[in-house]
Amino acid sequence: MINVVYSCSDYYTECTGVSLYSLYENNKENEVRVFILGSEISEKNKRRLYSVAKTFRREIRIIDADEEFLEAAKKYNFEKLRGSYNTYSRIILNRWLSDLDKVIVIDSDTLVVGDLQSMWDVDINQYYYAAVPEVSMYGKYNYFEDADIVWKNDIYFNAGICVVNLKKWREDNIDSFLLQSVVHDSKEYLNSEQSIMNKFLGDKIRRIPLECNFYTTFHYANYEVIDGIFSKKHIIDRDEYEKAKEHPIIIHYCGFSYERPWFNHSVAYLKREYLKVRAKTPWKELPLKKWSNREQKFKYLYDVICYIMMLFKMYNLCLKFRLVFGQRIKGLIISK
């Protein structure tokens, strides 16, 4: 039995539903049990999620998690991210899933295109998590994360998709350890639960291949460009990159609006395939979302420039523009 966890607010139920449909469609031979930690999900969207499971004759469990999220937020002094506390679910999973030993956590902004069994079979008996390295932390200019967290351990990991060892979590009383660590640290974390995971548990995270979390940075640009931009530490080699690009298991759209396939004006990776899956779900009649940063004129102009570059297939140039020039400008703004 493969246990899978999603966490979402009502706004993200459409993305969760599409990812859930793709998961079932590509894991028909696997016995999969899905849990959804919900924050203010409407009854209408709950019915939609249940109907996706019913299509494949599966069952899901939707857990109304608002009270637990609020309780944890007060204890840990969490700040809301995009209007909810859902993103912190990875470090408080034991509140809802204390009867499970192991789960795969999948972000809603994903498309499952492969079999999850290989991820599930990874031996994490001596680890709290298994995850994919976050290459973007190793660029010349990095204002995504605090340097002391990035370099605290051998590798900094992306938290969007991970395998969690809840059995070891309970054995080592990590709930109590993290609460004490975060409260005593008394600082803001640039990447919410990802920062916390890497800072306090990073030496107990096992690396898994890029194919398990083929995220946006790798979607279009050439390997040489990616390796050149993020040159402070070499963590993804060409063979791993080529295998992930050829046979990904989960595609992760952790980027800007123009890189996400549920937005109207986007050049997202495998957008056509994503929309084919969406067309099979109860959200198929809804219009694609619109960009929401028009009031922030500089940010909007920046996104438009990137969108145009990608539209004309200038992927390598766009990546350099964003993660070299863009990060340098961001640093100058911060320093002022």
C-alpha cells in the first residue's frame, strides 16, 4: 500500500484534483491510499475530489485540518503563505497520520506521469525524509534562502515532493524537537517548511533522483547552462538530468504564472499533456487562471519579458536573465 498525502486550500483544489487524476491514471497497478489535508475546502470542491477518486474506483480521505494548522501556527509562530498554513504540513504530519509509518507527500502544482513504486521502495529507515536536491540554491547570486541554511549540510533539498518516515519521526520525538528548535530560533524563514526541514533535519534527509521531482528549473534549459549558472556546488550530473527529462515520475511546476499550465498565458512544460488531464476532471469547464500581479508594475513587466523569451524558445537566455541578472538586481534592492 502506497500512502500519498496532498495538502491544499480551496484555491488549490483544482491543481490537487488534476494531480490526483494523473496519479491514479499512471498507477493503476499500484494499491494507493490518498489523504488530503484540507484548509477551508468548499463542499463543492470536496465532491469534485471524491468524484476523481470514484472514477478510478479508489477512496480518498479528506481531513479538515484547519484547527490543527491554526494550533501549530500559534505554537511555532508560523506566518501564512498565500493565505494559508498548508505549506507547513510536512513538519506536522504526525498530527493527522499517527497510525502510518511512511507517506509520499506531493505538492498540488504537479503532474504525476510515472509509477510511484520506485519512490515508495527507497530505504529511508535511518532518515526522516527522502527528497531531491534544490539546485537553484547554488547560484552566484542567491537571495532565495539564508546562506547559513544552504551551507549547513552537504545538500539543500526541495521540499515539494518527499517521502516521510513517520515511524522514525515518532521514535525520535521530532515533533517536540522541531517545536523547541523553531521557537528558540525566533526568525523568519524564507522558504517556510523547506527552510525548517533543511536547517534542523537536513543531515537526516536521503537524496532521491531528479526524476522523482522534475521541477521547473530543469524543464527547458540545456544542462550545460543549468550547471554553469548553479556552479557553486555540483549536485546534479548529466546522466541524472537526462534520465529525469526522458522518464520523469513527477513533474513539478514550482515557478511563476507563465510557467504553470493552469494559467491562460503560459509556456509551461508539457502544457498540452497537463490540459488533457485537466479536461478529464470536474474542473474542465472552468477558465484558466489569469496573472494576478498587474498592480506590481515592475514585477509584471519582469514576468512579461520572461514570458516573451520563453514563447520564442529563448530558454537558456531566460534562465540566465532570471537567475543571474534578476537575482543580482534583487540583491541591490535588498541592500538598499
